[in-house]
Amino acid sequence: MSASTLIKEFPEKKIALIESPEIATVGVGESTIGPIRNWSTYLGLEDKDFLKHTDGTYKLSIQFTDFYKKGETFHYPFGVPYVEDTLDGLNDWWFKKFFYPETPYSDYATSYYPQMALVNQNKLSISTEGQFEDFYFFQDSAFHFDATKFGLWLRDNY
């Protein structure tokens, strides 16, 4: 990714990536967050071009399992919470949790992020026409892909 960025930023320079087949690729996983969309657009990458070669998909949130409590999961959705129909913004949920302590933490995302209806069903909407309030597909989504395959794809195609 660094080499691709340098190639784009300094087209007049000759950028060479030095690598050895004897040294494994260093990576931290396959999950990304929203700003990668800005980076891929900056490079001129088309999602459809690299996703099919990297076992990639779009994602609208990050799921955490056993983070707060064993056996419990919650999502951290991308984007801005929808609070237009609330009395006190995000505090409404904390009041709900106070009065109904059995409310799972996973309810927070569902309460404020309309796209969670899709996430909870493993669905996706490109939503370019504003089907969901305050959700914009380009800025509120990211990718999940095989990082090693992505590195190889960049090397061979960029």
C-alpha cells in the first residue's frame, strides 16, 4: 500500500518495491475502516477490480465478540448516528439502559444506525439515493479482504 501511494504521489520518481519470497508478508489482518475508501479512490482503484481477486466484500460495521462480556457481541457501525427522532440525542439510549438494565449493548447500534437492519441480516445496500437517513455508502463502508491477496493484486496491477 505504501509503494502504491508513493507511485501515485510521485509519478516522476521510479519507486521500486524490494521483497523476498523467503520473507512472509507482514499484515495485521483483513479488516479495514472507512478511510480506506478515500485512499482507494485517490489511487483510482475500482472496488470491483480488486474485491473479486482478494476474496473481498464490503462491510458497514465492525463486530466485537466477547469484548464487553463473554458470549455477547456488539457492532461498531460506520457513519453518523441518526438522532433526529430522539428527545435527547444519544442520551436516550443510556436512559433506556438505566431503566431497563437487561437491554443488551448490541441494542445501541440498532437504535441509532438504520443500516444495522441490513448488517443484522448480512445484507448490503449501495444506498446512493439516500434510502437510509445519514448513511452514505461511500463514506460509511469499508472492505474486508485477504490482505496477502490484496498486496499481491496491488503489486501486479498498480
